[in-house]
Amino acid sequence: MGLAALVVLGSWVGVAAAGGVAAAYPSANITLSGHGYGHGRGMGQWGAFGYAYSGWSWQQIVQHYYSGAVQALTTPQQEGLGVRVALTENDGNDVFVTSASPYSVDGVAIAAGRAVWMHQVGGAWTLSSAAGCAGPVWTPFAGGVVNPTAVPARNSTIGESDSATLAMQLCLVGGNLAVRGSLEATYNTSGAARTVNYLPLEEYVAGVVPNESPAYWGQMGGPGAQGQARGFQELEAQAVAARSYVMAALGSYGGYADTCDLACQTYRGLANEGPLTDAATLQTLGYVMEVGGNGVPLTTEYSSSTGGYTAPGNFGAVVDDGDAVCPPGVNGACNPNHTWKASIPVSTIQSTWPQLGSLVSVSITSRNGYGEWGGRVASMTLKGTSQDVVLTGDQFAAGVNLLSNWFTLTNTLPTPAVSIASTPDGKGYWLNGTDGSLVGFGDAAFLGSTFGHPLAAPVVGMTSTPSGQGYWEVASDGGIFSYGDARFFGSTGALHLNQPIVGMARTPDGNGYWLVAADGGIFSYGDARFFGSTGSLLLNRPIVGMAPTPDGHGYWLVATDGGIFAFGDAPFYGSMGSHPLNRPIVGMASAVGGTGYWLVASDGGIFSFAGSLFHGSAGATPLAQPIVGMARTASGNGYWLAAADGGIFSYGDAAFYGSAAG
């Protein structure tokens, strides 16, 4: 056929050609909506702040995120441990140190303000001193030193007023990094130069808290415990999480350190420390998360924003209502990453994964099942003209710099939507537009469409095969377009019709279909039997849709005034034909077992008959565009309504998988 299509498939967007001929992606950018910032496992920092602001204690916060764990105090032996922090921004470089106070390197006393250069020579280091970090004149004073260490004359304690004066400083081009404890020049197993800051556990925690959670959170909210504002509880929760996380990782970083400064937890020495964050460290002193008091701290992961649902990892996934925090009238206190949008140039995707050739489509193939759209992306496929690329959501997010792996594709239909069709298992749905463009969500797979192909008449509807691995599109002239495992059985495309085709329905086995015209004329193909029509009747209003009975031995037709016409074994359960309507009927769906049916009006009003239960309607909702159709779930305990702009309204057990509303 050589037909191309724009699609959004449950987070599926792209172009593909029927018959397997690939076409280029139809737009310059892929647009996405997403939730959260970071991996989402364990505690969400914005969520923790939201809960603290609402009055939760730090104990309640950590218990919520780290379910199954308990708060426990470290032993004196554990509390006395030191932490070796790899200062990765100086990886591969010589080590330059200084201090505003006297210090020593390899036992040699160094005066306040002077700098020492530790230069790697093979597996050892030579030491030189100068007036400052910039030299310029360096005087050697030792050689062949193994792991030289700069030690302050006295280590400062948390909250001490002259901590900055006593601190060791790592000389860096962008500005010195002041740290408590010592600075060591060492190397990794490959012999590459490394820099390590060794300091007591609680002083390390004090250096993490203000760089992971902003101190101003501790001043927000009404009066809370410990004489602090409610937001202070988040800082304490952060201290407990940071302490437990590093204790669980001791000795695990590259063989020469316990943790790192940026990619592990954000540690910046004395930078950003203040009274509130120091108090949060001291008032939770020694607390970690354990299981049953077994003395083994747990790896308490955390990230900036979970988006409203944590990701499963070391701990189970939980709802994170605190993530939507937005205190009224307070600048900077609303989570900017609870929901976000992004636009990714197609050229960026093609340059990141050049093996694709030209991008054809983006398909979300699985999610983790927690939250909107089915949750975080677990796997996806980029289809290209040269090669397909299978990725995890994390890999894609990292490749194009998304905030998280929880996202959906939000491209809109280029023309108004005309119908909705659900997948057989009810876990997805397709929308199609008048030009044949397709938008699929959930497990509704893209298999081709008429988009981009010159059409003799506009597309008016679609239906899927029993397997959900195929579908038909039908045009108003009765032209049929088959995709996937949908077989072509015939069409009215070459016939002269008294009235245009307005819809179609398939037989139970998918080996046939009916087309229905506005005058109620029925055209049967494959194993679809003809049971009657209104083609020879004078109708008060035109027919707009049809629904088959479960065994395929009958069907109902519905007119815009709600009139119902039943044929074959389709029972008549009632109609709206004699009732005044606010808006015309635009579609119908049958109940499971054929025990009833629903009618839907263009304002979203729902009319239920016999065994079809009412689950809600959009009748009282101001709509941007009129409703054009409906589809029920597999259980029959819910349904979706679709609007002309691609908006989706879900009721009962109908899950929302996304919409094409622009």
C-alpha cells in the first residue's frame, strides 16, 4: 500500500508504512509530558518536604518511604567510623592543598596559608610547597611518599564557628573546596591519581544534608516539633537517609574509598552548611534505617522528585502525595518537577543513536505499572530506517537528558478525531483522525494507517481484530484499509452510495465486518451476515453508529436522535428516540454479553439501557471539543469517551492511558 502514519502508541509516536516500507518521522520534534526528577527509588525529597510541611514527623516520613524498615541507633563502634569520600572532580589530577590554619603533610608541618603540591610519580608522590595554590615557585621537600595525607592541626566539629578557618582546602580552578578531616593523594587499581577526603561519619552527613535538601525548607510551615518550623522535619529525614545510605556503602567505592562526592550523594564539604542543617544532623545523631534492629544499615536511596509515585527498588513502590507540594504564595516552595514537559528534536535522537538511520517511530513497550500512563517506562523501541534500537526508559532519559524515566509522548492528531476503539483486553485504545492518522495508548500497537496517503474520502472510523494485533480503518466512501492481522474482505469504495459510510463493526472471529451508512444501509463482508437495515426506511435522523451482538448474529444501529434499530438476535432494550436531547447522539457501545447498550451524545451525556450500568458522563463538563465516540472496557464495568480534539474521559474501571488533546 505504501501508506505512512503519525502515531502515538501508549506513548508510541511515529510513522510507519503499511507493507513494511518505512517513512521518515513526520515532525521535527517529539513532545513529551513527564513526572519527577531522578530515579524515584526510596524517599522523594520534594515529597518529604510536602509531608513535613503538612505536619509529618521525620519518623513518619522515613517510615513511609522505607516501608518494612525501622529507625535504629548505630552502635558506638559504628558511630566512631570515618568515611572516605572520593573527590571525583579532581580525578586524574595532582593534588594541591592549603588551609587558613597550620597543618601537616606526611608529618611535615606547613604554615597557615601555604600550599602543598602532591605530584604523582609512578606509584608514589613527590611533595613541594609554595606561598599559595598558584605557586608560582614550588620547593620540593619530600619524595617517594605513598598516599601522602594533609591533616589539619585540629579538626573542627559540627557547628563550630571557626570551621572554615580550621578546614583543609582542596585547590581547584573554580574555587577551593573546604572540608573537615584530612585530604589524601592516592590512586585507583589502574594507577590513576585520586583524591580522598577522610572525615568522621557525622561530619560527612553534615556536609551532605544542605547539598541534598535546601536549608530554607527548614523554615517553612507552621510551628512544629523541636521548636522548629514543620519543614525542619524534612531536613532530619534527609540526615537519616544520608547516614544510612553511606553506612551501607562503606568500603564499596573503587577499593580506595567508601563513597563519592557527586554521583553517590552530593557532598560539598563545608559549602552551604548552616545552623538548620547542622541541627538536623545533630538531632538525629546516629539514626539509620535497619530491618528488625539487626545492626545492618540499609541502602536508603532517594531522589529529588518521585512525580507522585516512588519506583520499586530496595523498597516497595508507594504513592507520594507530598510530591505535589505547593504552599500558596511562597516563591520557590512549589515542586517544579512534579509534572514537566519536554520537546526533543528528532535530530538529537538520530545523533545519539546513529545506527537508527532516520527515525521512524518511538514505541513504549512496557511500564512498571505504578502511576499515571501505567508508570515509568521499562522498555521502549526506536524504529529506524536502518536499524531498530531497544532501550530501557533510563537509557532513553539519559540519552536525551530527560528529568526521569516516567514520561509519555504527547503529540496530537493533525486532524480532528473521529472514533475510538479499545484493545481486546481493555488495556489500551486507539484514536484516529479524518486523515487516517492514528494515536494509540496503553497496549494499542501501531501497525500502519492511511496518514499521508491521498484519500478519496475522509476516514470515519476503525475497529480492531480479536487479537488486538490488527485493525481496519474505513472511509466515508466505504474504502477499507487493513493493517496487522486484519484481512481485507471487500469494500464499497468503488460503489455509488446513497449516503456516506459512518462506521463499521467486526464479527466475533474477525473474519468479516459490516459497514453502516448514514441511511442505515448495511454492507456485509467476509463471514458477516446481513440481518437487515434501515436503508429503505424514512428516518427521522441519520444513523451514526452500530454495535454487534457477542455471537455476531445481530447488530444494533443508532441514530442521532437516539433511535435504536435492532436486527438479528439483537434485543431492543429501549431508545432515546422520543426524548428531547440537549445534544445529538454520536455513538454507542454494547454491554458484555449483549445484555444492554450505552448511547453517548456529543456533550458527553451517557444513556444506559438494560445491563449497561451508568459509570459517569461528561454531560455537565465544559468541553473544548465535542465527543465523537465511545468504547467500553473488557469487563464492561467502564468506558472511555473521546472528543474531537483527542481528549479522553475515563469512567468506571476504564484506566486513563493518555490523550491526544493539544
